[in-house]
Amino acid sequence: MSQAPGLLERARHIVVEGPIGVGKTSLARRLAAHLEGELVLEQPELNPFLERFYQDRPRYALATQLCFLFQRLDQLRDLCQPDFFAKTVVADYLFDKDALFARLNLEDDEYALYRQIYQAQAPHIPAPDLVIYLQASPEQLVARVRRRGLERERKIGDDYLARLSQSYSRFFYDYNAAPVMVVNSDHLNFVERDDDFSLLLERLATLRSHREYFNRGV
């Protein structure tokens, strides 16, 4: 009797998520190539407010957040089309996380305005089939952000990265819209170490429950 295919084989929409610097885009690229799938990436370089946001967060938070919201809606609109999943789609962001950043960065009155717009649009975006949530310690996140040296990220403070990591933990603690593989990436490198990537694929191939954890020590 043949074994039923695992979730990784059945999934047509896979999301890799996690805070800034955790490596979600790198993993999404490699996973899409491995699955011969369609890659959908955030495009922060196209947000004209982002660099100003890192320099003056209170002034530019709302404009930055709304720009990202509309950008993501435009990218994911095709997910509502039945023929979009001719190939597996791998994205480096979860639409639901837009509200996570909004709550972290916006004042209460700005957040109320944002929620009106978000709630009018969110029901039209389908949940993914699988989410890979990458975690890392705040110290690792800071080191990785500094190492990659992107100009727009030079103004990101260590405290902001720590609060963002905490916000992600709270968000995924309650998230149940899709199966989640929670991956502690402190000692994993899915781009430079083939063994790490292969081990992740093995764990994903055998994932059966709605939430599982992958943690590799030193």
C-alpha cells in the first residue's frame, strides 16, 4: 500500500516567513528552484517611503504601511484565479503579517484607519497551503542584518529588531489558518549548506500535523 503524499508534495502555495534578517527570501528562492515553482517576492526597493521610514518612523509609518499593503494586494490578486497554481507558488511573505507590522509601527488613530482598509481587502486573499516560519534569536537577526549591509536597513535599531521578533512569536502563537513548520534557524544555513536544506526538505515531506517544530543544535 503506497504512502499518501506529504504536505510539501500537495501544497500549491507555500510561504516562507519570519522577521527581518532571518533568511526568508534566500530560502524561498532555493525552495522555488527545487520545486520548479513560481517565486513571489516582496519588493521593498519599490516602496518610496521605506528609507524615510527608517530615518523618521513616526512621520512615515502610515505611508510606508499602506504602500506595502497595496503592493502586496496587487501581487497576490492573481492567487484568486483558479489557473494560477499550474505551478507551485513560493512566496517570501504572508499577507496576514501586514497587520503585524501595522500594529507595531502605527499610532492608534493611524492603525484604526489602516484596519478599515485592510479588512475590506483581506477576505479576498486565500490562505497558503503551508507556512515555513523561520525564527532566530535577536542577536542573530542583528548580526545578519548588519552583515548584509543594505543601505535602507542601516537605520534599523537593535531594539526594533527585538520587538519585531517578539511580535512574530505572538502572531504565530495564535496563527492557525494554515499548517506551520516552525524552524529555529540559529544554526542552519539553507543557502550555503546543502545538508541543512536537505534536512529541512525531509522534515517538510513528513509533516502531517497542523504545527511542527524543527530545531537543530550546534
